[in-house]
Amino acid sequence: MDTEARFIALETKIAYMEDFIAKLQEEAVSNAKQIEILREENKILAGRYEELAENMDIPSRKPPHY
């Protein structure tokens, strides 16, 4: 291969890699947002569980058959 063809091949690969990295970054940001939403929901549900456990006097120990 001559030098110009090699440069074109490298530029093509770099363009595809840049596009892939941009898409990967978008996906990572989206996943981070979703994880934060799930953490908040988990915190809310844990608080509700604690409230219910206090009000219903649910024992926090394992049942005897475990």
C-alpha cells in the first residue's frame, strides 16, 4: 500500500472509533442517570419498609426454619 492509501485507511478507522466512543459515552451517561434514579427509588422504598416494619411490629429476625 502506498502512503496515501494507508493514511486514508487510518483516517477511516479513526472516524469509526470516534463515532463509537461518542455513542459509548452517551450510553454511559444514560446508564449513570438510570442508576441514580434507581438509587433514589431504593432509598424511598427502604424508608417505606422501615415505616411499615415499625408500625406492624414485623420481627427483623429470620424465621426458625432457616
